[in-house]
Amino acid sequence: MPQREQSLAPNSSVSDDPEANLRSALTLAIRASHRSRAEISELMSERLGRKISLNAVNSWTNRTKTRVRFQAAWVLAFSEAQMND
């Protein structure tokens, strides 16, 4: 069996649950950004032409908020918003 790559964060791990893995990846990306979650939500709102609230960004990374989903159509806007200049 191939070994899994080590996680980027010491307390995170790769799971068999794709949703948990996405939440972990979003959390790591936000932590690596110099922008705040509020700034990321504002930039995503501008890029997508619809309101992305700070609460939504927080929910995407919260393991208990399983009803809130990050849409695949938002990947580019999220990537651009969290990137360092």
C-alpha cells in the first residue's frame, strides 16, 4: 500500500472523508494567507458578484457545520482571495 503524504499542519491528518479533507485544506490555506477571513470573504464577494459572509468562511472550516458546503465553483475566487500579493 502506498504511504500517504505527511500533512502540512501538525494536528491535521488525511482522512477517508473528502469533506473533512476539504475543510482541513481550506483551514490550512487561510492560515497560510496574510489576509484575514473577513478580507477573504470580501474579496470572494467581489470576484463572485454575490455576498460571501465571514460566517460562511468560518463555517467552511468548522467540522461541526456539515450542512454548510464550499462550492467547487468558488475555488478560483477563494484561491485568488487568500493568495499573498
